Amino acid sequence: MNTLAIVVSATLLAWPIAATAQVKVLMSGGFSGAYEQLLPEFERTSGIKVTTGSGASQGSGPQTIGAQLASGVAADVVIMSREGLEELVAAKRVAAGTDVDLARVGLGVAVRAGAPKPDVSTVEAFKQVVLAARTVSASSTSGIWLAKDLFPRLGIADKIDIKITARGTGAAGMVADGGAGIAVMPISEIRTAKGVDYAGSLPQDIQFPQVFSAAIVAGSGEVDGAKRLIAFLASPRAAEAIKKSGMEPVTSARLPRSRRRLIRCAGRPRPLPRLLPGR
């Protein structure tokens, strides 16, 4: 058999293995815009099939990614907020040393499609918009931060009814349906949500930039495929799609621990707000 024949035979033998490899992903909504753009290219160039499930980065109830993993839902890769991922690292539900930061994004305000866009460019302007809305929807990590950090700091926690959903689609849906006056959520999620318009980002003084990260689930049976997917999402090749989705690529593999803004409650620990079902 000549060299060309050997190469062709080896390729034909190897291709079915790559084609049948299947990586299961559990992810929250913040990175979904970029992910949906990038996934077809990864599957085409790698020969790896990817199936994707959804969940909340943080909170309580069965919709969270952590709860799904604890209940036995099979997954090889998680993509979620860094705050939520740190909880999985502590619980040893992801393989040590496999976590990679992919992108960061700030929070913005969403209003019902076609409604006037309020001024949210200053802290006081944002505060007045929130008070006028009375009911604010948000999802997962950003909702927990609003309820436990920002609204108490602004002195309006007892004046606002905050609805925390499992996914950004649920928070946006509440605004679109008239169930909430505004939503506060990652800008990347507002851009892909139906029935809402982007009104503006939170002022820098009260901005909460979220980092979305990926990691391999402990006990994954598709470690090689999982590594390839995460490497692709963190590569320069993915940067343009990440930017188009409203996020900023994270150039370094990991952020220093001092810059990871983990959500902690002051004083006695309190249970996290229960998430409303996603839409």
C-alpha cells in the first residue's frame, strides 16, 4: 500500500470516531448569543456534535446548573457566570484547573419594545427609573446582586418588587408581557431577547461587569472534546462573534482572584432568592 493510500485509509478510519463524539453543554444565557454564532463552525471543523441544555448560574431551585448536575443531569461542559462557577469549583463539580474565562459584559436596562427609552446615564437617573418601574425583572447572578447589593445601597430595596428568573429570556419576557416595568440584565442577553429594546447601560459607578466562564464537568466522559470546545470558544477566532454579541473577549485565561466579584451576603448568610421558571 502506498503512502497516499495509507493516509486516506487512516482518515476514513478516524472520521467516524470524531463524527460520533458528542459533547453535552449546560449553559446560562449571558454567553448564548456568541455561542449560537460559533457552535456551527466548531461542529463543522471538529466533527464533534454538541448538545446544549440551559440553566441558571446561581439561585435556588431545580433550574440552576448546580442543581441539575447534583440531580444527575449529564454534562461535559458548563458555561456560566464566574460567580456561579466558583460555587461549582468549591463543590468539586467541575474538574480542577479546567475553568477558563471567555468574555465579560456589563448590565443594561431593557424596556418593552417600542416604549420610550429612559435616561439611565447617571446613578440618580437610574434610581428614578427603577422607582417608576416599581417591578424589576432580572435573572440569576445579576438579579441576586440587585436584590442583595445594589438596591440596598441605593436605599430602595423595600420600594421595589424584584422578580428573579432562571434565564434572561424569562426576565425579558416579563417586560414584554407587561409583568415588569424594566429588566436589568447582561447587555448581551438584551440584544438577543424578543419583545424588548435596549435603553442603556448602568452608570459606571454602579456597574456590575459579569464574566462568563467555561469548565469541564468532573467525571466527564468526553474530556478531549470538551477541551477542544472550550479552547475554540476562548480562541482569537471566536473574538469577533463575542464582540458582535455585545461582550468583550477575555484575553487572559483567568482573572486574578482579587478581581473575581463573588456574591456574598453581609452578616448572617441568607438563602438565595428562589428563581421563577424560565420562559
